[in-house]
Amino acid sequence: MKKKIIKYIIALLAVMAIVVLANSVVITYENQYKLVRVFGKVDRVIDEAGISFKIPFVEATDTVPKHTLLYDLAKSEVITMDKKTMVADVYVLWKIDDPLLFAQTLSGLTNNAESRINTAVYNSMKEVIGSMAQTDIISARDGLLSDKIMEGVGDTMSQYGITLISVETKHLDLPSDNKTAVYERMISEREQMAAQYTAEGNSESQIIKNTTDKDISIMLSQAEAQAEKTIAEGEAQYMQILSAAYADESKSDFYSFVRSLDAAKSSLTGENNTLILNADSPIAQIFLGE
């Protein structure tokens, strides 16, 4: 009987030891912080992955995420500077960089943190969009709008031990009831701008064409005048040469003969032609041997 009691006591002690040991061991993973509380108050933070120990039944632990978190804000309507309504849908990437401050200010609850983030980001987004025209907002969707919202939030979340990594826009568009009308108006405005640019381009094109045509006309006129002057000078020189040739008796007969040959050559065109010459013709005299 005594042996059974001793066995029961040993078994009970073993169970108690296991329970105490289980309540003493703290396992921390890479993507989490462990908050060690003493009667509800945070005593210390375990931020290194591994196994550590706490006082059983006196100290308790809470887990706080260490990795980057995502908070998706609800879709909301915002008013632009030119009194246009737009539907904005954004999300926030954030993380806890001071778990002790996070626990002290927000009780270590991510729901409380998301509530603060929602308020800060929404107010900043409303202020930024309210200071911009609708067309500027549409053009800023490539990242400029997100940067402006982040600037508006500033470091207000640092008081909770939180860092905002980025604010990203999932959807930023017009309400469905007036989207078509706004798009049609934008298309009409763009068509008017295109027509204006086309008219200005045609006007400049016509000016360039007129200027070019004028320059070409002047150049052709100058070229023709120069050509006529050159031809006149050539004819004058020709007449001078011809006059000088005929003035010299020793050369006059030769030039007369050459001109007669040219005249005969010009008349003998085609086939079966007959050339009739006077007896006193220089050419006839060659054939007569005179």
C-alpha cells in the first residue's frame, strides 16, 4: 500500500514538474515579440528568437507580430479641390518597431493600432485629395499621391511604437453614377485641345510653306536672270569672235567654207536627198578642183 502511495506521489510530482516547466518556458519565433507581464504590467520584451524562461504562474506572455503587417482601409468617398467626388481604396503596410511602447499605449492589440492608422491615413488622404484638382489626382496615381499621403501622416504613429512603411492606392476612381459623364467631358476637352493644336500646327505649316515658296521663287528668278546674263555674254563673245573672223581675209574664206558645210549638212537630213550647188559655191569648187 505504501509503495502505491509513493508511486502516486512521484507521478503527481512529475506532473507538477511538467506543468511548472511548461509554464516556465517561453518560445519566441523569428516573426514575433514576446511581452512578459507581471500581474498585467509589461516587465520586459523578448525580441530574440529562441527559448527563454519566465516565473510560472506569476509572469504571463503575450505575442506581438514582428513582421510587416497590412491594413486595408474601407472604400471611402473624398472631395477634390474642384468639388468632384472620387472613391478611394487604399491599404497600408506597417510594422511594430517598439513593442514596449506599443504595449503601453495600445495594450499590445493590433486592432487598436489599426484604428489609429485608419484615422491618421484617412485624414491625410482627405486633406491631400481636397487640395488637388481631379485631373492632377488622376495623374498622381503613379506614386506621387501615396507620397503626399505619407507626408501628411508624418511621424504621428511613432508615439505608439509603430512605423508606416507605405500607403498604396488600390483603387481611385469616380463614382459609378457620374463616371460616364465625367469621362465624356474629359474626352471632349481633349478633343478640343487636339483640334486647337492641329489648327496651330496647320497655321505654322502654311507659314513655313509660304516662306519656302517665296524663297524658291526668289532663287529661281535670280538663277534665270543669271542664266540670261550668261547667255547674253556668251552670244556677245560669239559675235565678237565671228566678227573678228570675218574681218580677217585670211580666215574669212575658211569660215565661209565651214558655214557652207554646216548648211549642207543641215539640208541633207533623211534618205535619198540631192544637194544642188551653184558653180561658184565653195563646196562645188572643191569637187571641181578649183
